[in-house]
Amino acid sequence: GRAVAALARLDSEAMLARSGRVEVVAELARELGFSDIDGSRPPSIRSLAYLCPNFVFPSIEAGGGTVPRWVRDNVPDINLPWSIFASPPPERDASPRSEGARSVI
């Protein structure tokens, strides 16, 4: 509701410039200055602040690795470009690894 209301307040030219684009509500909130009902602004789905705790860190820990607390507490809220999400994941290296070496991915 708040995102739609904020978009509706834009002038015709600004609204037309956004026409046909994918909009992420968390990014709109930051850009247009609104927040959730409790005053919070969650990170974008393409932000490191969302991706690391929800996907990267659990993947590292599932492989037996650990993520230091100082890393967890200092993940920047930086958005990755959409192009990263548009391509398939890189091929995994199937070659044997030396003993003791671990893959982070």
C-alpha cells in the first residue's frame, strides 16, 4: 500500500519513466522516503544485507565452515546489479581438491 501511494504521488513524467520496469519495494522505500508500519526498511532482495544471512552464510556453514560474528554483523546494505541474477550459476569445478582445502561456494 505505501509503495503504491508513493508511486501515485509522482508526477506523470516520473511515473512514465518507471513504466514497464520491475520495482523492488525495499528500494522504492529508500528512494521515495517511506517505511514499513513499524518504521523499518528491510533490505532489498538483491542486497548483500539480505543475501548473505539468508543464502551465503547458511551455505558456508552447511559445508562445515564458519562465518565470524564480525563478518555477520558488518554486511553492507549494497545492492548487486540485476545482471548477476540474470545469468546461470557458474559451473562447479569437478576436479579433486587437495586434502584440507574447502570451497566457499
